[in-house]
Amino acid sequence: MARKKQKPCPTQATKSAILSAAAGDRVRLSCDGGDYEGILLPHTGKEGFLTLKLASGYNIGIRQSRVQSIQILKKGEVSLKTGPKAPQEQSPAPPPFISLLSCGGTIVNRIDYKTGAVSPASTPEELLAGLPWASKYRLSAKLLFSLASEDMAPAHWQILAKEAFAQIKDGAEGVVIAHGTDTMHYTSAALSFMLQNLPCPVILTGSQRSSDRGSSDAQTNLHASFIAAKADVSGVFICMHHDLSDESCALFYGTKVRKMHTTRRDAFRSINVLPAAKIQIALEKVEKSQDCPSRNPQSQPRLEDKLNTNVAMQYVYPGIKPQAISALSKYDGVVLVGMGLGHVPVNLCGDKLSTPILQEVKSLISSGVAVVFASQCIYGRAAMDVYTNSRALKDAGVIGNLCDMTPETAYVKLMWVLGREKKPQKVKQLMETNLVGEISSRTEIVPF
């Protein structure tokens, strides 16, 4: 009977080398199945495994018994286990007090390998479990909701605004909100109007892939968000991957950001302005843009959470039925997501095949419905004086000329404005005035 081939075991020298390697080191492992090179990560799963982050961004786990030798290629600039060491002669500064609010979404999801199902972590503490950098903060963690973001409603925004406001009043130096990505830009826009004169940052973050997947962006986005939460910035932001690597994240203004891809880790894009900041994660460095506001501990935050939720958003398309516009008369406000510089079908030339909606729009406005234009183009701004068709809309009382709000921000802002004003002229004035960074003073050349 043939003798079963013995698997090679690591030598004592190899075991010593494994023990001498620290999380954050770049290493090369020679194993019985080939060589692997990457960043050594702290492993929080089953004992007897090493976890590497490869150059591709994926994580792999390798059984230690397979490792024949380990070579440390470069020591980590910042230890993932302990963080940067303070000078011996200086007393360490007290750790920053950061509040973590969890709303659900992919970032808190974990895979049950027995069933293959994905389920949310039960507590915010579970979300942070095993993350070495989390020990550098004083944390207040609270689970508000356990929802997919598509199930979020304006009432959830109001609860979230109240809780973030309360945490800041209780001394939080920054607030991090774990949120699903699909509607995160709606929530960030809502919080930008509801939380004003902030002394510190409120950072929303999420992930495109759940925490237990090898390509997950959850830990990277969460780490970058905590770095941003203690940085010299203030306001409401979204923090997500800057590109496909795990080296940096971008900080996006809450009213000028949009999810632009279904699956990529760098799905979020800054709209019509440059990002507020870039976060170098390994160095824990925040590179602010020129316009990014600094934190001001003396600022007295205001909670402005009143909304009129009787607002609709209607996408305009070729062949839209006039009845689709007439049916909106039951609303107090409507955002028309139209074409180009400020267009919807008006058919001023009298073409027999066209189905104009100008009269229905006029009827909405004359009945007291506030009608706001936002462009399907996303980038650029409305200019309703350029073409005759768009002038007809402007003359009818459609709001939004020279604005560059995204449709989602216009929708949220209209709820917020109608929550405090009913007079048409005052509503128009507020909607066309930049209040919290939602309307750019100039059109910048930015990537799109």
C-alpha cells in the first residue's frame, strides 16, 4: 500500500518569521502551492491562518501550515495593529470622541457560510469588532435602523438628523453614519439641509460589497470615514473609494454627490465640483480642497428637520402623456427631471405628432404647485434663457434657471423649503438660492 505523502510543515525559523511580521508589513509567502505577495492584515477569523491583501484589492486567507518561508519586503509605515507611536516624552492626547450610527445596508452585512445568505450585523460594535484602528477612538455606537437603503423614507432622515444633532450636542467630535449606498446621496442631501452650522463633520459611508467578501470595501471606507470624522473639516459628507484601489477615499459634499455605478467600489462621483478632500488611509492624512470648510468648535449647530413630504419627482421622456403631469396636481411640489438646459415637450412649432405638456405644467403652477426643473444630464446647469422652448417654461413659472442641483438634491430641497414656506415667490427665491452648497457659484471643469 502506497504511503500517503506528508505535507511539508513550517520550520521553527519560519514560525519565528511569521511571529516577527506585523500587520501592515508587505510580505512574500512561499507556500506549497506557489508564492503570494501582499500586505499582511490582522486576522480575526479562525486561528492558524494568515490574511493578505493582494495588489488587486482582494483578501486571501492562507493556512500557516502551508507556509514554507516568509520574507518581509517592507515594514508598514503605519502599523495596522497599534497605529503611529507617540513620542515617549509626550503625554498622549485623549482619543477623539466619535459617534457611530448604523442604519443598515451592505456595509453591515456578513455572509453566513453555512447557508450562503447575507444578513446584517446585529450591533454597531459587531461592525467594528476586530478592526485594530477602532481602539484609537472613544466611541458611542448606536443602531438606529436595520434597513436596505431603498426602504429609507423621509421620516428616517428626520430621526437620523435628530440623533446626529443629539450626539454632537453631547460632545461628539464627529459622527459616522453606516448607510446603504443606493439612496445614500438622498440622505446626505437631506442631512445637509437639516443639520446647519455644524462645528464638526457628519460622514455617511457604505460599501458596495459585504464585509466578509474578499473584495469588500467596507473596512476601507469605514476606516477612512473615522479619519475624516476627526479631521479639520465640518459639514455633511459622503466618504467612499476614490478609485479601485484601497489606498485612498474621497470626501464628497453631501449635496453634490451621486452614485454613478451599480457595482464598482468607486461608484460615487462629485457632481459639478471637486471633492471636498482626499483621504490617504495608510498615512491617516486628509488633503482638503481649497473650498472645504474647517471645523469650528464654537459653532452652535441648528436642527432644521421640518419637511413637507408631499413632493413628487417626475422623469420627463419623449412621448410622455399629458395626463402624467395632470395627475401631479395632488402634490404641493414637483421636480420635473427634464432634458438638457431646461426642456420638456412644449411643441411651440405645432407639430401634429408631438405631445406637449406645457399647458399641464401651467395648470399645476396656477393651482399652487411649485414646479422645479432639474436636468437629466446631471452635470452642468440649467440655462432656461437660451432656447425658446425653455423660455416658455420659465415664463410659466418653472423654478430652477441657472441652478446645477442634481435631481435628488432638488427633490430633497423642495421638501425642506415647502416645510417652511408656502408663498410662491419665497419658494422660488429659496430654491434658486445656494443655501448649503447645493448650487455652485461657477461651473468648474471636473471629471465626469
